[in-house]
Amino acid sequence: MEYIASLNEGTDIIVFLDGDYSDYPQQLTELVAPIIEKDIDFVIGARVKHLREAGSMTAPQIFGNWLATSLMKLFFGSRFTDLGPFRAIKYDKLLELEMEDRTYGWTVEMQLKALKKNFSYQEIPMKYRNRIGVSKVSGTVKGAIFAGVKILTWIFKYGFKK
């Protein structure tokens, strides 16, 4: 964030995507369109089943994603269906979130804080393919457990915080 703040040019939108080839950067214009055209604050590129390459998400990822978004719906009335990493947010809104997590929980932290602050949000269905290499999160039992614990911790922390 410090680097972006130090740039001489104004920054309006920040886009996040994984560097493992699983996201399609060519879809960036689709991702940011709701921010530009409809003044939406935050957009998630949803990894919907019919656009996912076979094997691109493991069974624990699919289950964990469902569990997390279901709990977010229960606690916050959210409409999120995915914790996908391909996302865009207005820069000033990102600063307002005061992000803390630098590991497995950053996606859910961002979504929970956006919900708590009543940001407008939208999901856009995105293609998703098999990654290059082995994931340190979904590719190991340890990574999957740590990610699951971190995500659930964020949800329950914000679910019971007044």
C-alpha cells in the first residue's frame, strides 16, 4: 500500500489476482466494469463451476468456500458465493478497510470488512484454470487446515463483534 500511495499518479482502482496462472488477466476489464460504469465499491471475480477448468479447485477448497460464504450469508446477509482472489476495489475504499491479514485470511477479511462498512459489491462470473505449480495453501494438508482455521477465525471474529 505504501508503494501505491507514493506514486505521483492518482490511483482509483486496485486489482488483485493470483500469480499462478489460474486467473485470466484478459478479463480485467469485465472485473472493473461495475466500478467504472455503476460506481460499485468492490467486485469479486467469482469462480463459478461452469467456468472452472476441471481440477482447478480441490474438494477442500470447494467445501471451504461454500462453508465460508454460507456463514457470511448467515451472519451478515451477504450475497457472496466465492472468496476468489481475482477482485477489484476502489483505492479509497481499500484504505478504509485497514487490512491486517497478510496470509491465508486476506480475502475473507476484505469481504467481511466491506460488508461491515456497507460497501456496495458485486460478483462477476470468471473463468478459472489449473494453476502452475503446487499451492502452499490448497496443495498441502497443513496449508488447507491453516487457511480454513484463519478464514473461520475471521468470520467468527466479525460475526460476534458489535
